[in-house]
Amino acid sequence: MTTAPRSRAIRAIKFMLFSATIVPSMVGGALGYYHGSFQWTDFLLVSFALLIGQAGGDYLYYYFTHRHTDARDAHTKIFAGWRPFFTEWLPREHGTLYAGILCLAIDLAIGIHYFLLLGPAVLWLALAGGLVAVLFTPLMLRGLKEPVVFLTFGPLSLMGIYLVLTGEPSLAPVLVSLPLAFLVTVVAYLKGARFELGQEGGDQVVLRLDRSRVIWLSALGYFSLLGLVLAGILPTLSLLGLLAFPLTLSVIRVVRRNSSKVQDYLWAVVRSIWALVVAGGFIALSLIL
């Protein structure tokens, strides 16, 4: 396989991965609006905090895995060449470390601001997010990437933005986060799965992927959406989120093969991100309407 198609797919993934925070921000803001509490200033500031927190985690992850490559990190096998944004403008030796620390310092400042306004609950959520960013690499290398991603970009993100908008803790953002949490975990698993690479007919292929995990996570994402609508927690219009299912089905068709071309696999990752965007977008829209 030529490097050009792989590079295009990796570039698309690099840009689209920020949907992991953008989509929960949209849904969390829409949920606050649905419950009669929404302020643009708070929404934009907390959304920025989530985005900058993800960027900080990326910088630290790149710093530690780039400088201390680990055989357990599939990132170095198939996503070689990936770098966080603006890395080339940073000091070569420790630039990404400094950038990660700066991002987390900004998040801490925002957390302190809302702590002074709303009390300790917001600060605890901010500190939890910061710890995830700092500890993500060792947790991932111990096989905990998927649970960490599930909690961070699902319940933790929605709880944070909902608490800031409404000033009150609630179970609602935790429940509403479930479809997003499952779908973003599919993305995380595909991007960092422990698989083998081989050669087949002159093409580099992905082998020995735990395909059942992708199927179960996807199924739980859509069934949780259906369950939330049936329970009256989400409006009926949220069922439009099921329109993302064909994208997920196309991903499953690729990974269910005994071997998948690397190019096909990478574009399947892109479609898994689009599934998250489509499902989350329709959930947010339904809450607003």
C-alpha cells in the first residue's frame, strides 16, 4: 500500500478525534438547554476546557510514547507519523511536555474559576480530568485505555458541562452520556487495539483483532440510546441518532474479516468517528427542538 492513502486517513483521524470532546459538549449543552438552563459564555468556556484538556492529554501521550516507545502501543505500528497539532513549532526536546502542562494549567484555572462560583464539585471534576490526561499513557499501556476513554468522554465530560450550566449535580448527564461513551470507546479501541500486521497479496493487513469487542460496544451504544428514549429520558426525536448505524455497520463489515487491509482499517476508524458525530448531533438536536 502506498503511504499517501494511509497519510490521508491518519490526517482525517487526527482532525476528527477532537469530536471526542466536541460531541459531548454539544450534547451536554443541549441537555442543559432542555432542562431550562443555558448560558453561552459558560457553555463556550467549559467546551474550550474540555477541548484543551484533550489537547493536553495528546501532547503528554505523544511525549511519553514518542520518547519511550513501548511494544504494547499499537500507535507505533499503524499510526506511525502521527503528531499533535503545532508540534513542529515547539522545542524539539521537551516541547510537547511543556505544551501538555500549559494546557492542563489553563484547565486548572478554569476549574478554579467555577469552583469559586459553584463549589467543590466542579473542581473535583476538573482534577479528575487532569489526572486522566497525566496518567493516560501508563493506564493505556496496562490495558485500561477503553475504560478510561469511556468514563472521560462520556459521564465525566457531560457531568462537567451540565453542572456548570445548571449548578446542580444530576444523574441525567450520566445516563445521556452512555450512547456517546460506547461509540467513542469503539473509536478508541480501533485506534489503539492490540493487533498484528502481516502481508497478504502484497498488501499490509491487520490480523488478530478482537472484533467481538467492536460489535458489543456498538450494540450497547445503540441499545442504550433506544433504552433512554423508551424510558423518557431522551425525547423520541433522539431516535434519529440511529441513522448513524449504517456507518457503524460498515465498520463492523471491515473488522469482521479475518484480515483487513490497513487502508480499509484506517478508513473504518474514520467512519466510526462519523458514527459518533452523527449520533451525538441528532441527540443534541432532539434536545434543543
